[in-house]
Amino acid sequence: MRDLTPKKKELEPIEIASIDEIKALQLVRLKWSVDHAYNNVAFYKKKYDEIGIHPSDLKYLEDIKLFPFTTKEDLRKNYPFDMFAHKLRDIARIHASSGTTGKPTVVAYTKNDLEMWEHLIERCLRASGMKKGDMLHNAYGYGLFTGGLGLHGGAEKMGLTVIPVSGGMTARQVQLINDFKPKGITVTPSYILSILDEFRAQGLDPKKSSLEVGIFGAEPWTNSMRSEIESQFDMHAVDIYGLSEVLGPGVANECVESKDGLHVWEDYFYPEIINVETGNVLEDGEKGELVFSSLCKEAFPIIRYRTKDLTKLMKGTARSMRRMEKITGRSDDMMIIRGVNIFPTQIEEQLLKIDSLSPHFQIKLIKDGRMDKMIVYTEHYKSEDVEQSYVENLSANLKKRVKDIMGLSIEVDVGKKGSVPRSEGKAVRVIDER
């Protein structure tokens, strides 16, 4: 893979500023953001008044812990527009979640917010190894989902040539990559596996494609998955992080030269890690739930939003701003099976260690009498029919790995190539039928 490290002169001064400079800027902006939310969003004013806290109580960054958390349920209770800090006439764009588990969460952006978002996406793309004049194949979904349009605006601001493919039509995705020869691709990590399958189905060698960098987000993925993608495509695989409630993609990004965690753009967001059960703030290096406060958002300020993503904060390396460890699970993704806590990414990690198994998988949780049972559905690579003993050996291998590492007995169903449902966006990893 070619070295895509950006030159130091291409970076913004704040990216390599001193920690003191970054903290001073954060404090000024955090004070503004808390005050802005309190004075313009009835939800925040009511919540803060009830517990006797006021924006003027924020004198140091650490004082943010005095303020209550905001949750997804709070956003749903204020559906659709009651969390907005501006009148609708001043809103330039509205996005929303799918609402598959309840009312969708609705977020808004002023013109200044959109310009800020574009700026941060440009920063992420540069950190990933993209440069002005490069071509980007954007396979994130367009529409109310923040991924497609979010990446698109920043890519155009950077001066990239953008191919707005969106998700789906996998055969066409491969055709356009083959014909247009983009340098970069933005897509969910699960969908790049479907694109990889289609390369093979068309008799094309993915290593000979033009792709030099893949920027993957919207769902947790492991370093094992990174190795799989990089080895199959011979391209850099970097992680981008964001969520619509905080901004969308662009909150944090890995640097292509280090790939050692995602640098949080702390000049625009203040991160905390808390204990999931107690809500107490944890020190850097301790793993817990990620919490964000926006520092500059006008239309939709968010204060101490509980993301449910599990990670830890670490000091900066390629950039001065702190890094967050790759997110490999969410507190609401955690499955408790017969007293064992387990995440889908832990299954993925073990599965990817078995060369004959496809990285595609799905987990089904069922009741077996009074007991919970986990069934992992995956598939082998071979197109032709195989002996039952071959399937049984693969199944036994994955069972043993999960048992040895996690102490959990599971069932494994190894099907034919293509038997596991493919995702064209975020993968559905767990089906809970208990």
C-alpha cells in the first residue's frame, strides 16, 4: 500500500496545537454551547432549573459533570422539533434516524452548521489520505440518514470528484469502481464485504482495483476486519465515527499513518467516558460509555449525550487531540447469555481467524426450554457442495474458539456461500427471538 500520510503543512494549526491551547478553546466554546442550549431549548432550561444548575456554574471543563445527561429517549419525547434552538425558518436541513425502535430522532442544521460539518469531513478525508483532485466513491445511503449527504458535502468542499452511488445495486457498484477508478470509497464495513463478494463473482481481482483507501463507519468493526479488508483489496482501511445526534459522520477519524484509534476533533466536541451503571466520569484509559457535548452547533446543541458506544480515551499521537479506541460494541448491543456478556464483534473476531469461513454472519437468540441459546449463522467460501464432515469441522472450530475465549457454548450453522443475508447499509447482526 502506498504511503498516504498528509504533509504537516497541510494540517490545520489546531490539529497539532498544544493541549493547553485546545483546552482553552474548548472551555470558551463549551460555555457558549451550554448557555445557548439553556436559553434556546426549553428541555435544557427545565431540566437544569429543576436541579438548580445554571450555565454560569460552568467555570472549568471538569464542571460539565455537574450537568445532567441527555439520552435518545429525551430526543424522542421532544419529537419532532422541540430540541431545536432555532426557528424553522433558520433551519437549512433536517435529518432523522430510521425510527425502527420507536419514534425517529430528528436533528437540524443551520447554514453555519452545514459549513462546520463540511469542514470536519474535509479534515477526516485528509486524515484518511485523500487529497484535492482525488475521486471518491460514496456508497453510504443518501436521504434522511446522515452518512451519504454528510460525506458528500465535505468531499466536494475538499475538491474531490464525488460519485454519489449510495447503497445497493452491488453489481453496479463494482462496475463503477472498475470503470471510473476512484481512489477512495466511503461505505459501511459490512457492505464492503458484499462488494468484495461481487468482485469475485465477476471474476475481478480486488487487489487490482484503483481503490487505495476505504473509510468505514456507521457500525462497529474490528481490527481483524481491517486486516481482512486490507489484505483482500490492498488498500488502507480507516475508521470514521459519528452519530446523527452529535453531528453525523465527522466527529472523529483515524489517521492513515497510524491507525491506532480515532482522533476526536476536540475543538468541536467535548468527549467524556462514564461508568455505564453509575454515570461517574472515568479517567483517560478507562473503558466505559462515550458521552459528547457539542461546542459549536447552532440548530441542535447537544449537552452530555449518552451515545451507548463503549470505548476509552487515550492521548493523541498523529494529532494532538485525544484518540478514542475503535468502538467494538454498544451497551445496548451487549447480549447476556447464561450470565456471559458478549458482543457481536467478539464473534466476528473469532470467525475471521478461520480462513475457510466467510466474514458474513448473523446471530439468532432463542429460548431452549428455560435457557437462552445463541446460534451463529455463517457460511463457507466454496461454491460447490461440500461433505458434511467439512461443515462440521468448521462449525466445531468456531464453537471451540468461542468457548475457549468467552466461556460460552453456542450453536454454529455453516451454510452455503451466499446463505447469510447481505447488508446494503448497516448490518443486522442480532435477531433476538427470546
